[in-house]
Amino acid sequence: MDTTYIKMCDCEEIQEIKIKKRLPSHLVCEYWQTSDRQIIDLDGDLLYEVEDEYNISGTRYIWLPTQSQLQEMSFYSWGEQYKQLSQFISKHPVPLMYKSWKQLWLAFVMFHLYQKIWVNGEWIEEK
């Protein structure tokens, strides 16, 4: 499980997109999975438990957009995506900052829509 991606998704901007667009869900609760039926937080508190395939109980959920959902968030054409992603990559040290394509796409969406970049584990406005 990519815990950095989970932390990157745990921001108001991304979570509001889920609510506004009613997108299909990929949810996780904070970070540690003890089995395929439970996830606990860093303090050992149970946040998520699968009762059966239709019932999930928990206290806090984080929406994790798929890569295709990230790509659809702000673009209408492949050419536009390619051009703007190329500009973003040339301006930001991608290989050093992001460890997966989903992290890269999420960072790109946050920059494109909100002018925020991922620095030291948090989103900050780029100056």
C-alpha cells in the first residue's frame, strides 16, 4: 500500500472532488492494514472493519482516486494533457519527489487546479 499516496490524497481539495462528482470509490482508512478485514491508525485505534462485502464500518475514510480519475479531472484532450504534464515535469524534480505514476498525476492535478505542490509531506501554494 502506497502510504505517501494516501497522505497526498488526504486533503480537502481532492476529497471535495469525490463529493461533488459522486465518483466511484476506492476508500481507505488511515494507513495500517492488520488483515484484509481491519485497518488501524498509527496509534493502534481501529478505523475500518469489513463486516461483509457490503458493510464497512469505520470512523474516517480517505478517497483514493484511480489514475484514470486523476487524468480526467481537468482535461478534455490527450494533446492538452501531454503538453501540460510535460511542462509540469520539466519544472518539478519528479524522479526525486514522486515514487509512482499515481503520485505524479495527483501532484499534477493539485498543481493544475489549485497551484499547490507537495513539499515535505504537505500541500503548499507555489509562489
